[in-house]
Amino acid sequence: MLNIENLHARVEGKEILKGLTLRVKPGEVHAIMGPNGAGKSTLGNVLSGRDGYEVTAGSVTFDGIDLLALEPEARAAAGVFLAFQYPVEIPGVNNTYFLRAALNAQRKARGEKELDSMQFLKLVREKLKVMQISDELLHRAVNEGFSGGEKKRNEIFQMALLEPKLAILDETDSGLDIDALKQVAQGVNALRSPQRSFLVITHYQRLLDYIEPDFVHVLAGGRIVESGDKALALKLEEHGYAWVKDHGEPAGASA
Amino acid sequence: MSQPAPLPFVASLLDAPLPASGIAWLDALRRAHLDAFAAAGLPDTRMEAWKYTALRALGQRRYANGDAQAAARAVDPAAFDLPGVDGPRLAFVNGVFRADLSALDDLPAGLVLQPLAQALRQDAEPLRFVLSRHEPEQGDAFVRLNAARAEDGVALKVAAGAKIAAPVHLVFLGAPAESDLAWHLRHVIELGEGAELALVEHHVGAEQQHLGTAVGDITLRDGAVLRQVLLQQAATGSSLIRRSRLQLGARAQATLHVLELGGALARHELRAELAGDGARLDTRGVFMPRGRQHIDTQLAIRHQALNTASESVWRGVADQRARGVFRGAILVAPGADGSDASLSNKNLLLSGQAEIDTKPELEIYADEVKAAHGATVGQLDERSLFYLRSRGIPHDEARALLTAAFCRAVLDDLPNAALREHLAGLLANQLPD
């Protein structure tokens, strides 16, 4: 489904990703872990098409199409979803209006029929139940005045509504207390399916107690230096990222 | 010493006889204003009030005086159809009254609505004071031109205590003609004590490059309430210069919602006097020039009585190579103790070549005054734009959504819901794709 080959990317002239390779099949959950500054968030931003990230080498294909050639909105319509580390507050834009505009824009881009407001509200009610989110949040402006936990839950709620093929969770656990973390993880788990893949980007192993990954990768120095199953995350928790450096750098240097 | 040749603009507008009303004081007034216009010409950017609005290009243009064919111009009434606005209507095409496009039958009790020319013919004397009381200042070229050449306009009067439910629609249409025309209208509007009126001033036009000037006096007697919407959608090639003078008596209230969208060169000078104790004025406006449009709003509010209040909320959005100008001057005169004045003007530049010049001014000569003012100029938030796009909303739609959100505060408290929705739609569609 997602093939990242030898990806190099620069931000403000500084090379952050230095030859990242990763393959994700439908239904798989991949955790990307790594120390601060390793390029974790850059990966999410490059995949979703944010301005200011320059890809200098490598390729990303998604369901066989060149993802990097698409505008952000086209990537979304193709089925890529980024749950933001810092969801943006947008005063003056009603949350429900925004969600319907987003869903219908995606449907239109895919040649599907747009939903009228009755159909849309029915869908929203179904998804609200799954996410245990208060419908009061829907009547407010997008993320405006939301608590940290509400913002992250709103991200997962959007994901539930937009039903992407690939969801990238960018440090969704940051700033959440344990209760909020569990709620968010529950939401994510409810959306797991044999067709939907996840890239779970995180600094801490904690999130992976609740969202169990099929694969764990360690990103350091702009490359994946170690891959394994969920036991790798526990090893990291025990030894810290310093262990990866000792462990991973020689392999990288000789490559 | 020879006089320098007058500008083509000035020469063309002197090049027709003045209207003869047969009313001695009015004809003398017109003559005096035309002479003053001829002598002074157009103001230039060295004059503070015109610092950001250059008239060099206008000065080189020529206009024919008035439209002799106006009565025969074909106009599609759908052009000025507005949801939520279906009351009495007074319509002008290229500055000429059109009974066939107006709706003046069965006016509600207490409302007098007619063309000014008709009111002057019936009895000019009650209009004498208001038509002669203002002495133009330096730089008031268009006010002089208007005073000299305006033959018609809106004469509207609401009797004391009358509450007019249906909004009155004033339509000013520009229609294509054989040459570029100059037209001038003079409005006199009065709300008696305790009277209430909703008014929609609507400038709209097809493809043409006419010049229109309008000068209006709106007087609110004690306790009168005016809710006015000013929708300026003049043709993008046209020029429209207006001055509105608003006078509020004790406890009178006026609320203005303004959308300035049209015109190649559009300027509106709104001068309000809070003359009676407890008077209140709320203005909310958006100016949104695009292309090469130049839209200039000059707001001057004078607090002259005790416990008067004004709140002004304005948004400017300029795209492409457009220019927006906003000046908001609030003066609290000596003795106007207990006044409460606030003014906010936030602006958005959607292109690197767009420009907005904003200047809030505050002068206070009274005690126990609350006053606040502020202005900002910024760009669309890239993070918000990316957030919307990452959810599948195309770039142009995301931009329009954020711009509409930026302007939202201006329309929020407009009570006419149908009209509010329509205006919000106009704002969303004003941006080029």
C-alpha cells in the first residue's frame, strides 16, 4: 500500500530525512519511534504534503501512485490522513461545516456523490458514538478553545468520519494524560481493519501499550536504523535511545 | 500669466449647462459650487484625506454629463433582487429615477419615499436648510461637483413614532451606455422622534466605467432607530464616490452593516455626529478589493453629547494587486463625558502585491471616556490553510473559507437572516478562483 524508498528530505536547507525506506501493507500498524530531532514529524509532514519540505531524493508510492506529486487535498482524497501533533484552531469556521466540506470535497474528488446535510448528520451521529465525543464540540469553531485532549479526540473523530486508508498519527500521545490517552487509543483501535493501515509516530512506548503495533521501527539520524516487533519498543523503553545510537550507527556508517 | 489648462476630468464636467430648477436659492447654490469645483480641481495625495487615494488616472478621464437615455436602458430586475428585502423600493439607473423599477405603491403609513426632484417640485423650502447647510472643505471636489450637478436622489421621511417593518430598498444601478457617464445623486433622509426604519442601500452595475457621486444626509431625531445595510457591488470598471452624513439625536441608535465589494475606485466617507445624549452608533464593515480595485473607507465619528457610544468593527481583505484604504477617526468633543468609543480594523493581504493602508485616529477632549482602537494587517495563516487542505478541502475553497471566517464578525449581528446569508455568500464568492 505505502512504499517509501530511500527518501531524502530537507527543511530550510537542512537535510532531515537521509534515505528512509519503509513498506506498509494493508491492515498493518507500524510504530515509528525515535529521539527528538530524528525526523519523525518530518516524515508525517512530507507524506501529507506540507509546504516547506523539499524532497531531494527517493520516492513514495501509495496504492501504486506517486504520492509526492499530489497536492495535500489530493492525498487526502486518495486516502491519506494526518492526525496533527498540534491541531490548528480555526476561529470562525464551524466544526460541523468544516467536516462536511472536507468529506464532500474528498467524495467529489473521488467521483462519489456528495452527502446532503441529513445524510451527513446521520453519519456524524454514528461516528460520535464510536469516539465517545460530545456533540457540543461539533457546534464550536474548529478546535477553538478545545482542551489538549479534546483536540486529539477531534483528530481521531475526523479520521473516523473521513475513513482513510492510511492514517498517520503524529505524536498523538503528546500532552495527553493517561485517561485521554486511553480514549484516543480506543478510538484508533475501533478503526483498525484489514484494509486500513496506521503509521503511529511517537516518542514514548506508552502509547503502544494501548495501540498494539505489528511492527516497530526506530528512526534516528533521518533513517530507520532498527526494525522489529513490539518487543523492540520495550527494549527501547528499558535502554533508552542511547542504546540505538550505539547499536545502530555502525550499521548505518558501513552502509 | 496664463492659467494651467484644467484636467480633462474637470473640463469634461464643466462642459454642460447646469440644471435649472427655477428655484432661485438652489440655482445660485449650484452655480457657486460649480465655480468652486472649477477653481479647485481635484485634490492630490499631499492632502491628508487623499493621501492613499491618488486621482491622477481619474483626472485624465472624460465623462459625459448625465444619461439622457437612462429611461430606455434595459435592466434586468434580477440584478438587484435581494433575499429578505421585499419592501418599498426606489431605483435609479445611471443616476436617473426609474418609476418602472421602483415599488412605491401602498407605502406603509408614516413613510414618505420619493425622488428628491419630485420633493423639490412639490415644496423646496423644507429642504433648503439641509441642502445648503454644509460648506465643503478643502479637497471636497466631489461634494462640490455633486452639489452643483445633482438633480435628483432619495427623499425619505419617517414620521415620528412610525415603525416601518419592511426594509426600504434603495437601488443604484449602473447600465452600459454609449460613453462613460458622470451621474450625481443627493439624498435626504429623516427619521422622526422614536421612528424605526431598516434601509438597504444597494449599488450594483453591469459592465461600464461610469462615475457616480452621492451625498446623503441622514438625520435621526431623538429615540429614532435606523438599521442600515450598505451593499456596494458597483461594476468593477466604475468609480463611485460617496459621502454620508449621519446625525443622531438623544438616545437615537444607528447600526450599519457595510460590504464594499465593487468599483475600480470606490470611496465612502461616512461622517457621523452623536449629537444627542445617549446616542449610539454601531458600524460593521468589510472592504474586499481584488484585481486592481481601489476601495477607500473614511469613517469619522464625533461624540458630541453625554454618554454616547460607538462601536466600529471593520475587516479589510485585499487580493491580487488591489488596494484597500481605511481611516477611522473618532473624536470625543469637550463635554461629551461618559462616552464609550471603540474601533477595530483587521486586515488580510492575500497576495504579495496587494496593499492595505489603515489609520485609526482617536482624539479625546472629554472626561470619563472609555476608548479603544486598534488596527492590524496580516496574511492568511499557512498552518490553518494546510490543516484544511490536509482534510481534502481544495486550496481555493480553503482560502475562501478562512477569509469568510475572518470577516464573519461583521455580519454576525445582522438581524435579517435571509439577507445575512446572502451577504455571507457574496463574501465567499468575492475571491477569485
